[in-house]
Amino acid sequence: MTALAHKLQLTIAGRRTEAAIAAGIALVVTALIAFGLIYARGRADAATLTVPISPTKAAQLIDATTGDKAAQFQAIGDQAKLINAALPFAGGALHSAQPFEISGGDVDHRRALLCLTQAVYYEAGFEPVEGRRAVAQVVLNRMRHPAFPKSVCGVVYQNNGRICQFTFVCDGSLYRAPARDAWLRAQEIAREALDGFVETRVGEATHYHADYVAPRWAPLLAKVAQIGQHIFYRWPGAWGQPAAFSGRYLGEPRDPLSMRPAKPIDQPLATIAVAQSNGPITDGTVIQRAPNDVGGLLDTTKGWTLHIPGPDESSTATRAIASQEGHPAAAPKVATAGGVIEVAGR
């Protein structure tokens, strides 16, 4: 090998080494930037955990996650999976929900079990066991939060007339026969949840969606877990922390069958089936309700006004209601899908 060739070879090798080093540095820098963004997001989340949610912000969050806006997507399919994967998990501790042990009479128990079983089966009937339990936990978390109804069936069947919070309620699924074994397992999971079982992996999550869709509302909330195909979220700031979940269970004043939307016109009659193993609950109970009630017994003729409190307001609101009504401070009050109800005077 000539001296010139040897020198040329060394030059090429040196350039390759420099290129490799440069590529390595670029990769490290990219990783550090990505880590920095995620770390910053985590610190920002952690720093805002105790920030109260203003009534205006609360209303905006509810508006973005309900009605027509709840069904608006950034993408679906593989593109949605990329978007979902890019959204980092929230910082801060993941707090387990408090155990819920259902109260009330036999009718309340049977109705709550039916509605929660429906949610578990139709939303996650063939997901991992933890995923099914997580859906049950979300329903109970919602029931305790001021932004949702205060009954299990009220949460499951909540809708604005066209868009349901849980898709299966509006898409005709309830008129299709369930797979018996999966239904019975969903019923067992629902019963355990109503008897105090807590799915700790989702904490205080109140929202979720499948990983093959990317809802426009997802970046507004705090991503806390993924189980199977479902990604779970909590409210941002203090509204997603334990202190916010101060709502009291009111029982199940409405027959679930009376809350079920009509069968879609284009659904074949052959698929109609009753989706419960013990038959429908038609006990004949009659509850006086206002026309705009969704399970919370809102009666505007009594002087009730609607207010959505932040977590810092909840205990104060409860005490105010109790003092006006002459009840102990722990006494529950009426709530609807929009939030807790405060007394404005009779």
C-alpha cells in the first residue's frame, strides 16, 4: 500500500468515526430533549395537582368531554396509536380511589349491579380482567365526582339526547344478546366493585378511550394508565385529586329499562335480546321527577340552582346545604349530571 493510499484510508476511516460520533451525539441529544419534555410535563403536572379548577375551566372541560365534542377525534387507526403513544403519562402520585360499598335497598342494589355489569361487559367484556375492573372503577369514580350523576345508572346512561357518555348505550348494543360466560364474569366484577373492590392501576380516572382513536379532549386531561386497549385519564389539577371526589351516592331512583334509548331503526329484529341474567328490573316504583332529570331528582320548582364546585369548595358547599336544611353536615344532597346541587332558597 502506498503512503498516499494509506493516508486516504485513514482519512475515510476518520470521517466515518466522526459521522458515527455525530450520529451518536444527535441521538443522545434527541433522547435528552424528549426526556426533558416529558420531565417538564411531569413536573408541570405535579406542580398543578393542587391548583383549583375555576368554574369557567370546569365548564370548559365538561363541554369538551361531553355531547358532540366527545365524539370528535384527531385521528383513528394507526395514526391515532402514534398520537396516543406520544402523549406522556402525567406526573405525580397515582392515588387509589376509596372503596365503594353500595347502600340502599334491594332495588338499588339490583339496578346498580345491572347498570355496572352492562358497562363492564359492553365496554370491556373481552379486555384483560384488570381492564374490566378499571371500567367499573371509572363508573364509580364518576359517580363520586361533582361533574357527574350521583347514581351508578345515572352515570352509565348519561347522555345529552344524541351522544352517550358510554357508546354502548346509544349504538344498539343493549338490544343484542351477550355472550353468557363473559356476561357472568362482568357481573362478578361489577358485584365486587360494589362491595368495595378498588382497581388501583387507574387511580381517580374518570375517562378512557380505545387506543385506536385519538379524541380531541385527551390532551386536556391527565393520562394515568393503559390497560389492554384502553387508555385512562383523570381530570387535571385538583379536580382530579382525592379531595374532589366528595359526591354522595343517592341510590338508583330510575329503572334502567326506562333510561334505555330506543332500538336503532336499522337494527335487525333478530338481534334483540335482554342483556341481563336475572330479567329486567320493573318493580313499579314511581319517582316524581322534573322533565330534565337524569337520575339526580333535580326539581327546579323547589328553588334548586346548579353549581359546579371545585375541590376547595366541596366541603363548604356541603356545610352550607346542611345548615340551611337543618341536617347533619354529613347528610348527602341531590346531584345531577351537571354537578352538585346547592339550595338557593325555597
